[in-house]
Amino acid sequence: MSDEMDYRKAGVDIDAGEEAVERIKDLARSTFRPEVLQGLGGFSGLFAPDFKKLKEPVLVSGCDGVGTKLSVAFAAGKHDTVGIDCVAMCVNDVLVQGAEPLFFLDYMAMGKLVPGQVQEIVSGIAGGCRQAGCALLGGETAEMPGFYPAGEYELAGFVVGLVDRSAIINGAGIEDGDAVVGLASNGLHSNGYSLARKVLLEEAALKLTDYQPGLGTTLAEEMLRPTTIYVKPVLSALDKFTVKGMANITGGGLPGNLPRILPAGLRADIEVRTWPEPPVFEMISELGPVKREEMFRAFNMGIGFTLVVPDREADRLAEHFKGQGISAYRIGRIESGEGLVKLNNL
């Protein structure tokens, strides 16, 4: 007679799941705001926002994932930065409308739950939440044997933010003559990895562990550099400047994201050479080879977030961000015309 079957033999280790929860409780607690009413372990998270400070409070929500950047983390065996990416992709999106991120939840699914790996991932998520000032309120870790290959996982996140209705930023007031200020990215962020991996890891057959003189680091360190979180510097600017519109420069680059905030009949005229491009983009372009137009459609090319302000405020805004530790540049202007985004001096 065969041995009795149990959940562990089917591939799900309940004990490992409970150990993972214990490992991440303190990480989550390190992100808590006063509005959090309970710690991890319940069926849901409780958050009591202070609506009294706003005349017409509006909740702003968003969700996103890390994409195929995860495959680089799998290959490198390094999992402590992708959680920052997951938070960044979500909080930078709700920031676009002027919202302060309040709380974040994550979803992880994997073939085999390894408590140490889960702890490593969540350490990044908690770090990203602390950067953004939001609470890691809860999440879900699903062990799904036979569904994901060994050592691999999916990671997604969900955020809720808050903004006063009168303070919502939606681009409606953008007009001819306004300036576009760009905030520097630190590299690839979390977009274009299917192309980056194809060029660097498959076609050029570069090794993640090799030091790349042109990058000043190993390829793994470059490709796993976490997405910049712009929340605190941008929120600090909203009361001081007339910010009419903002765009998070993710998949689709400047041409794919700036048009999302432009009123009809206007376009963004961007002077490409007005900011330094991180060297990883030149490496991809040359090794591909990949045309410049395609590079700007796939990658952020050194600008991770943009703000549209009256021309007279652009230089002061750039200086404000430099004081916050974020490199910022006047990268273009808004003008009447078709085409949505015009890239000059490619």
C-alpha cells in the first residue's frame, strides 16, 4: 500500500509559507504609517486615512509588475532589488495625478516557496515603500507547483493614493509655450527588457557576471539597478510650482507616454541632446544594432519622469530637484502641432 498523500508531497509546503510570513513581518512593519490599524497576518489590511485634511478626497489606484526584468534576477540569483522596481512602477504612476501613495500590496507566485528568497524579495518591496512613504499593508504569496519553473516567480503590486479633487493634475491646463522638465533615470528602470536581453544576453552573448568597463559595473548590477522612485521630490514641488501635467516614462518611452497628458492640438517638442544618456543605452544601440528611433520607443533613454510647467518656472523647478538629489533638465517645450512628440537631434 502506498504512503498517504499530503499537501507537501503535492508540492505545497505550508510550513515554509508560515516561515516566510514570520520573516517578512518586521520588514512590513518598518513601512507602517500611523493610519495602519493592524499588522500582517489578517485576511485583509486596515488603513484609516485622514480625509479631514482634504476638501474633496479622491482615491487614486494603480497596479503594475516588473516584467521580464525578473528573468535577469533569476539568472543572477539576486532578488533584493526587483521589489523596489515593483513599488516604483506603481507609485510613480499614481504620482502623475498628484497623489500621495498611502499603501501598497504585493502579489508573488512561485513554483516552490523558499522562505529566504521571499524574504529577499520583500526586503526590496519594503525598501521601495519606505522611499515612497507608503505602507506595505499586505499581500499574497502563492505556491503553485508545476506552474512556474524552479527558482522562478511572478511579482506584481497594487497601490492606493490620495489627492484632493481640486489638486488633481491631468494635463488639461497645458498650453502652447509651456516647458517640459525631465527627471533623470538611473538606467533601464523596468522597461524594454525583452529587447535589452535579446541584444545583450542572446545576440552579444555577454555574461551577467562580467565587468563592463563602459558601464563601470557588471552587467548584472547594471540590469538590476532598481527603478528610481520620484514620489517625495515631486510631491515637495507641487506646492511651490505650477505643475500642469506629469508623465511617468515607462514602456513606450517619451513618444509613448508624453502624449497621454497633452490636450488636443498640442505636441511636445523635445531636444534630445539636452540631458546625458546612461551608457547602457549606447551599448544596446551599438551591439544590436538598434536605430535611435526604436531606442526611444523601447526605453526611457535617461529621462524617467517629466513635468510640464510654465516656461518661466522651468529653470527654478530643475534647480529644486537638484536640491532634492534628482538631476533635472529643461528638455523641451509644448507647441501647437500634430505628431504628439517631436524628437529633435536624434
